[in-house]
Amino acid sequence: MLGWELPPHNSGGLGVACYDLCKSLAANNAEIEFIVPYAAEHNIDFMTVTAAIPQNYSTIQRTGIAYDSHKYLDAEGAQVQLGINDQHQNYIRGVLELVDSRQFDVIHAHDWLTFKAALNVKRKTNKPLILHVHSVESDRSGNQYGNPLVRDIEATSLAMADQIIAVSNHTKNKIIEDYGIPASAIDVVHNSIEANVKITDEIANSYQYIESLKSQGYKVVVNIGRLTIQKGIPNLIKAAAKVLEIEPKVLFLIVGSGEQYHELVMLAAELGISDKVIFTEFQRSKKWRDAFIIGDLFVMPSVSEPFGLTPLEAISYGTPSLVSKQSGVSEVFKNCLKVDYWDIDEMANIITSAVSSPGLLDEITSKATDEYSIMSWDDSTNKLMSLYRHHRQLAEAAHFE
């Protein structure tokens, strides 16, 4: 399995989805070697995690959260900072060096960052290639064309795959629309979450200032994610201004980092609501958990969201959600509020109604919690195990012919 990140060294939901999926696959007797481009301590015992370190480098370390934040030390120990294209070439080289000493049945690669390496492994070994699409370039660019080089990688790879996995019907339709892949070549395997007991009893919430305001009757609307065009945060800020005209005792907690950070801070200032919009930068561990816990309503206003795990994470901490209809999670999560990402007026209306109606929030929370309590990766894992067996059998039959 080829992937670009795993927790705790992840920048978002891709690493979390890979981790949870692999944990469930391993519980169903899949033997997995997960190859990432960097060296780090992951503390994972259900699969082997390997760094694809080319022979002329001593280490590759991840620094920061962006795709281009990898630090390389060459064989002499000199530090080299390389861009994404060079990283790709190093990853491909490293993966190909590993392949000769490995026995495996299937190549399973996650998203465009690993697709070129996966194609090279397929050419070298003729093993079945499964490409797992968590997002396409038009998703990441907010329904725009995006980076033509990335689109070229996606188009070539998807055309050569033995099997394509989409994380939602939304993503399947995007693949068909953007790349002309036949629907019959794409299987939908929804992401999920394992219902379990969350850490919610730690002594003091990290957001003491917000807790103080909540004791004075304030409600909190929270968003957690990357601050990129795909996530639709400008529309949430604009909706916030409309909410505050009617319900002034509402705070908007924006947890994350990204290229839109300064734009969003300026937007809140221009709308005159800077005192009600709190930006925290990227958070992990307790501060990340506490952001969910302190929220009265979680909002995911994504322009184009292939899946979106955060609403499921939110309800695991007792916070109900409003999600955009342009998201994969809206296909499988019944007990949440839904809105078109572009409908700022309706987004504001729903948020206003929710924060001013404790009974409504309690009812949604209760039903969503019941729904969450029976969630698991089992169905998705069973689909993948069936596909693994199918392609292994096809490869064996072709070999004997």
C-alpha cells in the first residue's frame, strides 16, 4: 500500500482514513506494508510502515504539514530541501528499490501523490493496481480546473488502473465527469469511523476564554479543517455575519491553517465581526479534541468534499453538524443538517435556528449519537477484501495461461 501520510504525522483526513481503513483490513487478515515517503515513529502494530528512502539519502523527515515540507539528509548528512516534483521522483525511486525484496498480491495506492509510483510498480511487477481516490484535483481547487500536471497524473493513472475505488458517489461522479472513466470501472467504498469511547473527561478545556463566554450565554459554532478554497470557509464567515445580526451572542471557532488564513482574517475584519471569529491555526491532540467538545454546532461548508470525516468526529464528541450537500458524508450520515455550500442565506438561517433552539440541537445530537454508535469500517473492509481476492485470482489465472 502506497500513501503519503499516517497519523500522527498527517495534515488532514487522508492520513486518518488510511490508518482506520488499514486497521480494519488487518483485523480481517490482510497483511499490509504501508510505504510513506518519510521516516517517523508511528507506533503502529497492525501493519508494517516503511519509509521509501532512496539509497543516496540517509533519512527523509517530514517537517510541517504541507505537501512540500519534507527535509532530506543525504548520505553525508547534508540537509536538502526539495520541492514536490523532486519528492515524487525520490518516492518513486525508493518504492522501486523496495519492490525487489517484497512479496505481495496487490498494489493499493492512495491519491495522486502516490499514483506515479504505483504505476511504476505495476509496470515492473505486473501486479494488480487498485487506485483509491479520496479526492480529485477539481475537488481540491474548489470546482476549478486546478493544476494541469496533477490532472495529467490522475488521468493517466486512472486510465491504467485495474480497479478504481471512490470514497463516495460524489467522487465517483467527479472521476467520470473529469476523466471519462466508465462507471463500471469504479467501485464506491465509503469512508467510515469506528465508534468508540472518546477522551472527554480531561480536566480543563483548552479554550478557557470561550468557556467563560459560554457561561455568559454564548453559543459556539466550530469548523476544523484546512483553510483552502475547497473547504468553503469564506461562505461560513459571510453566513456568520448574517447570524450575528440576529443572534449576537455566537462565537465562530475556526481551527486550521492553509493558504486562505490571511484572506479569512481580513474578511472577518471587513464584515466587522473579528471579535466573534476566533482563528487558532492547526491543532492536534487535546486542543483538537477540545474544539469539538466546546462546540454547540459543527459546520462543514465544503465547496466539493469527496467524503469529510470531521462531522463524524464531531458527533463522537457530542457535537451535531451542518454539512454541505456537496459532500460524500452527506450520502451516509442521516442525522445532520444539510445545506448547499453556495446558499449563504440558508446556511445563516440554519445556524441561527440551531443555536437559538437547544431542543433542536439536543434532538439532532441524540439521533446522530445513536447512528454513530453502530458505525464501523466493516462493510467497506469487506468490499475491499472481496476486490483483493478477485484481482489476485485474475492475476493467477493470467499467469497460468
